[in-house]
Amino acid sequence: MAIDTDLTRPSSPPLDTPRLSTRDKLVLFVLCAAQFMVALDFSVLNVALPVLGADLGMSPSALQWAVTAFALPSGGFLLLFGRIGDLYGRRKLFLTGLALFAAASALATFAWDPASFLAGRALQGLGAAVIVPTGMSLLTTTFTEGPARDRALGISGTLMSLGFTIGMIAGGVLTDAFGWRSTMGLLTIFALVVLPLAPALLPESRTPQRPHLDVPGAITVTGGLLSLIYALTTAADHGFGRVDVITTLIAGLALLTAFAIVESRAEAPLVSLPMLRRRTVAWGNLGGLVTFSMMSTVIFVLTLYLQGILRLSAWETGLVFGFQGVMSVLAGSLTPRFISRLGARRTLVVSLTGQGAFIAALLFLNAQTWSVWLATAAVSVASMFHLGAIISYGLTVTSGVPDEEQGLATGLVTSTQQVGITIGIPLLGVLATTSGDLLSGTRTVMGIDAAIVLVTALLVAVGLGTGSRGGRKTRA
């Protein structure tokens, strides 16, 4: 008898999108609102940085720490907190993260000097590192694998993408109207709205047994990620030639290598190496890493191009990305339908291919004003495919994973997301800013970016076995 081992391909005709109960909708609202809030935090402050620096007396070189202070803990502690949630209670840790995020946002709102502001940003990042993996784990354990989870992850992915886009627009509007503190105040209000609702709605979820926490693994992976994120975010502003960048980059790679060795010998590893050897986990996360890193690069470079070459204002640039947000919402409603017909694996490959193709269209940008229409159309459609890749890679990685390891699997998903957002700009974005010709540099970046995405789509298709038969079959 043939047993189909493709866990993402439907074995029966597609079903109608499932109806969620009122309680399910409320649970989904709380979890998605928290994820939206974190996504908003990634971008809402960007436009306000010059005003913030003048108000708090921060030099232009010091302003990078407004971003780095958040990025370091939010990316460095994701895996650790995802595993702690698995062992000691995801709901409990999620609520702790929300409370920490609310308090940190209030501190950043009322900061009286650079040190207090950066402390608030670092604590926001720590809260985000708790909220994201535990929130995703609660979502995947609350909604059973299949159409219900597909729909829930589709809504969550849409709101995360929309949160980043809305943050770019809202940051400028709020800063112009009320000052930079209003951007942090918005996050404080958001957290205080979600926090009282969560305890009554969210179920507790943890593994049935509580093995010891893998302390050596926690130290090496957290140190490695912190070092790597610091090196790459600093290199984005100052280049790779600085001693601290080179030192922390080497340290990060060494610590991550040590982590792999520790995990191969640990009795209760933080990251199960057999899980990493799953095709769905390895190739799915590769697709996620590339879709995030390459799209974040496109948005960064396109922002420079629109304002530096086409001379658009900050508000007009935000409007371009507003269309992108609308298309992302559309993609969020359509992607679960494609997944129900094609399976998550094939949808991931199709999405990466579409993203790469429409990024390639940006090779035709020039200095003429009509290029704004090309830029708007291409980045909007590319973003639709990008969101399809976000949803389908998350489903690919978490499908078939036992509930007791969902925190680990979603921790890997969110770590991939954070590292992807972090590495794209320093690796490719600097080509646009250091080439001496912004237009030529923009085209170069778009060409390399598109090529990487398209090659990755091919590799993922081969690695996941997304052939016409839908996946590898074995005999039993």
C-alpha cells in the first residue's frame, strides 16, 4: 500500500474555508494583534529618527542604536524563549512578554535621555523575543493542522506584513502631527489593549514532560545570534572593515558552530538536530530566509531610489508602500486557497518564483517620472508573492511537528524571519549606497536580488520534492 508522505498536499478535494467559532476568532484576534504590534515596532520609528536625535541629543552615528538595541534581543533570544515556552508554559510566557513590551514602550515614550530611550528599546526587543515564538506556538497548537491552521496563519502573516507597511506610513504622520514620542506611545496603547484580553482567552500550552533546559546550547546559540546580528546591523551603517564588526562576525560564527556540536551531544537539546534534518524544516527555512532578506533589501533600496532619484517626498514614498500593503492584504486572503489546492510546498516555490520575477522587473527603473508607476506595480505584486512565501514557509516548517515541539519549530521560523530581515540590507543594500551612482547601484541590487530568489525557488523545489506527484512516496 502506498503511503503519501507529503504532509502539505491535500489528499482530497479542497474544502471550503472553515468557519471559526466566536472564541476562536477572539483568540486569533489577540494573537494576531500582538504579532501586528511587534511588526509595527520594526518600522514605526524609522522616519522619526532625525527628530528623535535632535530632541534627545543623539548624534547621527548613535541613532543606529535605536534600531540595533531592538534588533539584538528580538533576534538573539527567539529560540531560547520559544523553548522555555514549550517547557514551562507558552501562555504564561506570552503574557509576561506582553507586560514587558508595554512597560518598555512606556519607558521609551517618556525617555529623558539617550540611555533611558535605548533601555526602553532593548526591553521592547526582549519582549518581542518572548511574544513572537510563544504567540506563534499558541496559534499552531490552538488551530489544528489543516484548513483552520492555514487560515489562521494566513491572517497572521497578512497582519505582520501590513504592520510593517503601516508602521512606515504611520511613523511619518504621527511624528509630523504629535512628535516622535507618539510612535512609542502608540505601541504602549496597543499593548495595554491586548494585555487584559489575553488571560481570559488563551489556553495554557506546554509539553507534557519537563526536561532540563539545555543551558550550554542556550548560551552558545543566544551569544552566536547576538554577535551575528550586531555585526550585520553595524556593517549596514559602517561597512565590514571595522574591527568590532569583524570580531563579532567571527565570534558569532564560532559560537553557532559550537552550538551545533553541543546539540549533537546534549541529552535534551535546545534544538533537535533530527528536526533540522527534516526536509520541510531545512528547505522551508531556506525559503523563508531568502524571501525576508531579499524583500527587506528591495524596500530599503527602493526607498533610497524614490527619494534620491525621483525626488519623492517621505509622504509620497509612504504612499507607494501603502499600495504594497493593500496588495499584501489581498494576498493574505488568497494564499490559503492556493495552499488548499497546491499544498504549502508548491505554493512556497510558486511564491518565490513570482517574487523573483517581479523584482527582476525593477531592472527597468530609470530617472524618468513614469518609473514611479513601474516601481509601485512591481513592488506591490512582488509583495503579494512575498506574503505567499511567508505563509507557506511557516506551514511547511511546522506541518507534521508534534505539539510539544511547536515552540521550537516556530522559534526556528521566527529566527529565520529576524535573521533574514537583518542580513539582506548589509549584504546587498550597501551596493546601492556605495556604488557612487544610486540609479546604477539600484539596478545592480535588483538584478542580484532577483537572481538569488529565483535560484532559491529552484533549490527549494528540488529539496522538497515538489514534482507533479506532490511528494515522495514510500512503500509500507
